[in-house]
Amino acid sequence: MKDKNFDVIIMGGGIMGLSTAYHLMKADSSLKVIVIEKDLGYEKSSTALSMVNVRIQFSLKENVQISQYASKILENFEDEMAVNGKKPAIFYRREGNLFLYDEKSEPAAQKAFHMQKELGCAVEWWSTKKLKEKYPMYENLDNIVGATFGPEDGHLDAYALLMGFKTKAASMGVSIIQDEVVELIKNKDGEESGTAIQGVKTASGETFYSSHVVNCTGAWAARLLKTAGIDLPIDPTKRQVFAVKPEFTLDGPLPLTILPSGFYFRTETGGLLLLGKSMENDPVGFDFSWDQERFELLWEELYEFAPVFEALKLIKGWSGLYAVNTMDANAILGEWPNLKGLYLANGFSGHGMQQGPAVGRYITELITGQKPILDLSIFNPIRILENNPIREDGIV
């Protein structure tokens, strides 16, 4: 590429990077923006390898508002991302999220529920009686005292979402290249060494320059920032998903159902069930293998909860990486305090897909000097330096 100078360099072309690129061009079509992504086929994309869930059921107000914004964007996404009359088909299916609570988790759930209602969320509190009426196959409710149901929560085609953003951003003039940023350049002429970003170096030997660089590299974020002397509390943590087929045909779709243990499942097209669970011993590293033993543990938990699923056929399994913020499992958003022009959109801990639309807009507003439509300053990176975690009880 002949042109080496850009208004904004975006490291990472997943949901965060592409959303940011799109919103930048929407805000100012004269901007020169480049997205550098090492995996444009998205074979190892955290978004593409997830269950692709969208929900408003969080305990932190700002996380709820982020998801409310995403829900509105996704409603009109196909029309908004149309290029030359061709629309992406994301198959946004609002089949609901159903959180189950035991005595220990119920008080925090009640508090979050009332906050969500105050924000205008479509969320319902269910008694165990109603839960049994709605889903009689959920037989083992001995330890369950209530549930919340979000009827407008749902899931979609992650690859189509990524390609929709990518195609639209490219049509607006964004340069998207396949390469990997391996080093940040932070010495700027006329300023104290290391106080401002200058550009990036890539694995192919290219150097690109900009005074605005955005880190959207997901699970790889901490490793990259070390080249600038920045320690970020983000671990690349493996999460596994299993697709199974019951011996019988379900009458209809099941919502994403989350047990107090953190085990979750939902139906998928083709008569399948998807199973998953975040565990304390999930491996940290860049390993994309999956194991049969994990599936057997989840199968046992599903069978205990709903014995109707005694017989299942494992169709396939896969794994992806969460960018887990080990300090508080919440996003890290904004300009890094000690390096002018370096913006972070990291640490989403499994919620990146649904938070991508709002985050892309927020980073754009920070760079262009617009007043943010959502105040997300609670996620400012300064809390990392000050060791000031924020609490979110709705982590799954």
C-alpha cells in the first residue's frame, strides 16, 4: 500500500473494529481510516465462534443501555448496511433469554430487574409456577426461586453481521487489509518520547502512521499493548460450545436458558441444541481445541435439569476466545491516560458482539470530539491504573 498516513488506524477487524470504522465514516466521510486484521476469513473470530447472543439483562445501567442501543441498530441493520441494493441477512431471532435464580442469586437479580424496568426494558419476572407452565420439560427446579425472561433478547448470524459491517465500511472508503500489527510506535517528533502514539508496525514489515490508533484486537489486546509498555488485565480464555441433537423433535424454540451454575443452552436451527458454560478452570492461551470430557460434564448437567434430554447425539463442538478482563469483567473503553491518541475497546469478557454497535459509536465520538449519546465514562481505562473495579452481576 502506497499511502502510509491515516487519520485513524484501527487494529483488529472484528465487530469492534468494523463498527468503529463504520461509525467514523458516518460521522465524517472525509476521514482516512484503515483497518488492519490478520484473519479476514474470521476463522478464529470471537464473535463468529460464540453463541451470538443479544440481551438487556445486566445489573450495570451502562451495560443495559449499550444493549438497548444494539437492539435498535440490529432491528434496521440489514437496511442500514445495504450496498448497491444488496442487504446482509443476519437472521435476527428474538427467542428470548431466560435467567434462573436460586436463593443466593435472587436478591441481586431482583435489584437488576427493577433497574431494567426503570430503563424501559422488556423484561419479566417469572415465578417457578409460571416457569413450569411455560417449559414443563424443565423438571428439576428444586433450588430455583424465580426467573427473569427477556422476550426481545435473541441471537443472529455472526458471520453475516461481520460481513455486513465490513462491506458497508469498505463502500464508504475504509481501507481494510489483511496483516497483523506487531508493534505500536509511540515516539512523536516535537514531543516527549513516548507520550503520544505515532503509528504501528505490521508483521509484513509495513509501517502506518496516525495520531489516532484504536486497539480492537480482542483476546490479543494485552499481548499487543505490551509493545508499548502497557499492562492490561486481559486473558485470552477458551470457551467451548457443543451442538447436539435430541432424539425427539421439540415443539418450538427454547430461549437461551441460563442456570445459576452458569450452564446455558438454547435451540438452534436444524433441530439442534447448543450447550456451553464458563468455568473457573477454563484454559488461558491461544488454544482453539475442544474436548469430549467438557461435553460430558455439560450433558450431565442438562440431563439433571431436564431429564427429557437423556439421549443426545453430539454433532460437533468448537471453541473460541473470550477477552476476559480479569479485574472486573467489564469493557475498557477510551483513551489510555499515559499515551495520547491510543484508544482502547477491549476486555468485553464475552459480550463484545452485542456491545459492538454502541462501542463503535462511542469511540468515534471520543475521536471526533462529539458529545457521546451514551455516557460510558465508567469504563474509562484510568480505572485499570487506579485498580478501581466496577461491578456487574450479569456475567455469563
